[in-house]
Amino acid sequence: MKYYFLGLFVFLFTILANAQIVSGEKLPRVAEVEEKLINDASSFLQRRFPNTPFIVAIEIDPLRRIASNTSREKSLPYYEFQGEEIIDEWDDQNISIYNLIPRIKKARVKIVIPSSINIKEVEDTERELLSFIKLVPVRDEMEVVQKTWQTSSNESIFDKIPGELILAATILFSAIFFTIFFKKSLRTINSNYTTPGNEGGARSSAMDMPSPVNATNRSTSNNPGMAAGDIHLRDPIKLKEIANIKIQDLIRDKNFPTLSDMILFAKMAETTPQSLGALFYEFPIEYQRKIFSLGVNNVWYTVFSEPGSLDDGCIQLLDRLLRIRENVAPGIWGSLLTQIWRLSDKAPDFLKQFKQDEVFAILFDMPKSFGIPLARKIYPGAWGILLTQDKKNFTLLDEKAKEIFRLAMREKPRFDISSLAQYHKDKDLIEYIQCAKVEVERDIYLTLPDDSFLTQIRPPFYKVFDGEPHLLQQIIGIYSIKDWAIVLFNTSHELRNKIIERLDSKKAYLLSSHLRNIDNGKIDITAQVAIRNSMAVTYKNILDSENKKQALGKNIASDNDDKLIAGIEKVAKATETNEKNDNDKEAA
């Protein structure tokens, strides 16, 4: 009997030991799912309680399939049953972890968190965590344990100082620092503007303080590399104030704008038209109209229609205009010089019709940078007269000056400020035509009237190919073969042949070579538009010169020209009267 109980005890102990060993073996996919859930729970707790320690432990019981490979005890005569092996999901290494989570039989979650977290937050955490890691509250168990943990103290002595005391100390030291800095800056300013008689520099009279304009000029002259007006000119309000002061000084000159003024304006228009436009809009409206009417080319429309913002370059330009004020002869003479300058490329052909003494009388008063190149084109063998002889040897009567002025106005009328509105209206069309094919451009221009604004501001380019053979031959010689290759790119063979037919074999081969190089590379649209516009203007000038050879010598005056001359003479007389009254007052 005793041996019977002993054997039974050994048998039961062996079964229990084997059961524990089997239950302690965890499937690899179960470990993967547990690790995934622990990582998700840890991520949730880190966001829920940042900078708070915690411990997460999760165990799951997998829901296994019970499969049998044995055949059924009873098989029907019409169905032959074969045993089928069923693979459990937890044994399949190809199934995703997300497909295994629904195959959880039960999950046990244990979280250890500090005791400082209140009960309400613990309850919310339990509910939200189970939902976050996709567990079922009714099926699964969750245990939250709160413990008191000792954390290492890394607090410095500054952490024990109240925040109010630190804020008060910061304000106090800032006030002391700015007070010392302000006093030092004030002493520096006083030392710069101290009268020579006071060595200590403690007193400075108001008369010795420079105006903003003078201070700006001195800063610019002493430091050529610095922007005019130093750092204060970066303030747009200060820029506007200084510009207005200088503009008021500038328009006191009754002859403004003179030829020298317009040349400086034109140079700035080529480089920074937006800044120049911002400067012009600071002038009174009557001077805006006057300056716009004296524009030399179509860049003037960009200047007045697309203004930017004032910058240091505007102030520097005003300083230069104020420094180069010159005595201009009153009456028609100053307007004649400006009008000759406005003719630009047309000026040589225009002046050739007059006597040499009359032309040199005009060129002597022109700037040398414009007068000498113009004289070389008109009189290639006699232009040195401008450098070797005296101006007094050449005179031009007022009546002859008026006649030349009338003809110059007919050659190139002044710009009308009202045309700006039309420019805004046709701006998109102009940009489209500049990049369109020659055939499209021809159709658009033929639709418009001959005196349309578009034809005036942008001469048609297609007429270069449709013109007389001798005119086409003349313009072919003006531009290089490379320019013609850029222009003829993406044009029809008919247009190309009109140019190639008038070239010798060497230039024709060179043109074809340039075209092949452009085909292999990339065309510069900006360069193509610029050359096309230049050719259109050049051809128009050549055509006008041919059409007006007979009419240029005739003295044909219009009512508008007579009114303009009368207005110029009226202003000149008023200026002379004012100057005479001022001289009488000074003498008295």
C-alpha cells in the first residue's frame, strides 16, 4: 500500500513538471507581439507623462487552432475525404503582427508609475492605453501600480532662488547696462559736434549742428564705400524725409531738369528703373510730367509704371544733381540741347542737313561724352574742332535755334504722360509679341491701325523681312552673323532664305554653323527678344531716314511746337525778371 502511494506521487509529480516546462515555452511570434505592444504602450506613456519614469510589462495568451491530420472515422461513398494539415497563425512566420493581434486569447498588462500621479489621471490612462494598443477592456486585464521612487537631485543653487528675484535682477542689470551705453554714446556725439573754442566739449551751439542733408553729404564724401546717410538711411521714413528735402532744393532751380540732369536719370533708368521710379514719385506732379516728357526711350514707361522703393542710390543721385548745378542759357537753348540728346541714333542724320558752324555751336554746349562721338559721325575729318577751337567762334541765332527745335520735335515728339494708361493696357500684348513667331507678329500688326500706340512704343520686327532689298542689305551689315543666328532660330525657311540669299558663301556657312550650335544647346529668349527689338528700331530709323530726306530741310511748324516754344520763352523771361529783382535787392 505504501509503495502504491509512492508510485502515484511520482507519476503526478512527473506530469506536473512536464506541464510547467511546456507552459514555460513561449512561441517566437508571441514574443514579437508582446514586444510590439510594449513599445506602443511605452510611446503612449512617454507622450502622456513626459519626463516621468515608468515600467510596462505585457503578457498574452495566444488563441491556437486545434487541427487533426487523421481522417474522419466515417466517409461517405460519394466523397473521398483526405486529411488536410491546418497551419496555425502563430506558427506561420509570414503573417504580419497586425494580423496576430486579433488572435489574442487574453492579455495581461502591468504598469508601474510614480505615486505623484492622481487617481483621475490613472483611470484615464487605463482606458486610453487599452484603446491605443488595440486591446479589449472586458477580455484583457490591466494593473496599474503606483510606487514612490527616489530620483537623484541635480539641482543647483540657482534652482532654489525664486523666479521673481531672478527677473528683478535681470531688469536691474539691463537698466544699468543701457544707462552706461547711452551716456557713452552721448559723450561721443557731443565730442564730434563740439565748438573749437571749448576744449572740454561740454557745450555745442545749435548753429554748429549740421542738417540731415549736410550730414548725409559729409558721410558719403568721407566714406565713398558706404551708403549715403549711414545706417539711418535704411529707415524708409528717414529716406523719404531726406529725399523730399533734397528735391525741394533741386526744384528751386527754374531750369530743372537740364540736359545733365536727364543724362543722369537715363543712366540710372538702365540699371535700377524701379528705384528711379520711386524717386520720381516723390517729385511734384508737374515735374513728373515734365521729366516723363523728356524720356529718351521706352525704358521710361517701365520707370513710371513699375516703381519700387527708395534706396541709398536715390539719395546719392540727388546729392550729385545738387552738386553739378550749372548755368544754362535761358530760353530755347537748353530745350534744344535736350531735344538733340533725345534724338539719340537719329541725331547724326538730323544734324547733317544744317551748316557746320550751326552744328558746332550746338555740339560745344553738349557734354563731351555725347558731343565728340556725334561730331565724329557727322564730320569724320573735322570733329577735332571741338577740342582745338573756342566756342566763341561759333554762334547760333535764336530764330535758327527755334527752327532746329521745331524740326527736332517733329522728328521725335515728347512723351505724353497720358500714354502710361495705354501702356498698362497693352503691356501683356507687348510681352506676348516679343516672344511670338514672326508670322503671328505680322498678323497682329496688320490688324492694328498704323498709328496705334503699340506701333509707336514697339516698332514691328516683321518689316525687316518685308522691306526693300537695299534696306534689308543695309541692316544685315549692321548686326553680326551670331545675332542673326539667334534671331532666325525657330523661324521658317522662307524667312531664313531672305537673309542667306544676301550673304556670301563664307557668311552663309557661318550662319548655318551658329544655327546648328543653337539647336544642340539652348536658346536665350531674353537675348533673342533684345536683338529683335533692336533690329526693329534700327530698321524703323533707316526707313524714316529714307522717307524724310526731302522733308527734313523744310521749315514746317505746327501749332503745338509754337505753343511749346512760347511757353519756354515765357519761363525764361520770368526767370530773368526774378534774378534781376534779386540782384536789385542785394545791391540795395
